[in-house]
Amino acid sequence: MPAGEAKEKNMVKSRMIVLAQMFYEHTDQEHPMTGQEILDYLKEHDVPANEKTLRGDIKLLQELGLDIVKVVSRPNLFYWGERQFEMPELKLLVDAVSSSRFITKKKSNVLGKKLARLASESQRKELRRHIQATNRVKSENESIYYSVNTVNEAISRRKKIQFQYTEFGPDLKETLRGDGEVYELSPYALLWNEDYYYVVGWSDKHKNVSVFRVDRLYHPEILAEKAEKRPDSFNLDDYSKPIFGNQTRNGAGI
């Protein structure tokens, strides 16, 4: 390929990347851009373009599956249309993360900012109001986030987990249950109830299906041993309803 042709091809690729990023980051239905504004943006980013190349670039982006919407007017307007999440959906997710007692304030801020990246720059400003911590009590235990991940991985790999379990004494101090006894569990599923995660599975200690609160798992680890198979007759919904209706079930870890 001649040097001039290769240079032109690379220039087109660079322009397409900048254009796609510009549409995603800076436009939405409420904040479209005119053709001239797009050309000015490209010029500011040292990407040469003109009206003809811009028309071709936008058409190519549309053919590649990007939802670049053109509003016929004087002048024509362009913006990034459908996104993976609509604003009401993002607000709902950000609110859920911000208000959850299970997630620490630090992790809430991190997750909120990640969710905001799915929106345009203008939409992010609106979402920032929702990222701020609420008045609800937040956990200070950062390890809970990773405990959930460990349990999830064990379920996916069909492996047992082992852990120690914490409880609060009369003095409200957290201690290890059973003088640090190590529990082994074949995890079936994770459940969410009233701002807490629970893991349901076969407990080797209790010799039955039991439930443990994930934030009370101390140093959960995945074992090499294969998990006990969940009985075909076991129904998670039927099991969980009486437990979370009356959380004093004998043999359960809650």
C-alpha cells in the first residue's frame, strides 16, 4: 500500500474513533450538535474534516450499528440515540447503590461513577446528585463486597467454601462464633433480603440446608472439594419464604 494511501486510511480511522467518542460523551437527545459544531470539535482535536467527509463518516458509523440520530432542520442536528441504559434506569441503579446498607460509602461512590460513564456528559451532571450518600446507615466493612464475589465464584465452579462466622455478644462486640469454629458449606444460591445478602447451601455441620448472612462470613475461601449437589426436590423459593418471614429457623446461620 502506498504511503499516502496508508496515511489517509489511518487518518480516517482516527477521525472515526474521535467522532464515535464525541457522540457518546457529549451528545444525547436533549443536547444534539450541529454539523459545524462537530467540525469545530474535530478541529480542536487536530482531526481534519469537512462537510463531505463528515457526511460519509456519520453514514459509516450508522452502518456499523451506532445509533447516530439525524434531526432534519436548519441546520441539521446529530446525537447519540439509544444507549444501553435509559436515564430512568441509571437513576434507579444509582439510587439503589447509594442507599444500600450493604455497600460501603466508598464503594457506592466508585460504582455510582462507573454507572455514570454509561451516560452522556450532560446526563452525568444530573446523575451526580444521585451518587451522593444518603442518610441511611452504610456498612464500613469493605470485605463484604469481596465475600459476595467469593461465594458467587464458588457457586459457579460448584465448589465448597469454608469460613468462620461472626456474631455480636451482649456487649455488642463482634466475635467469632464457636470460638472460631470453621464451617464448610456447599453454596446453592445468594439471596437478597432487607439490605443483606444471604448464602443458602448444604451445611456439613448442620447436616441440612442452612442460610448464612454474607456480611458475617469471616475469611471465606473456596475449597478444592466439589460441592454437594443440590437435591432435585429442593425449591429455593419454598425454602426462603418461611426463613425470611421468621428469621429464627433452627440450624440456619442467620
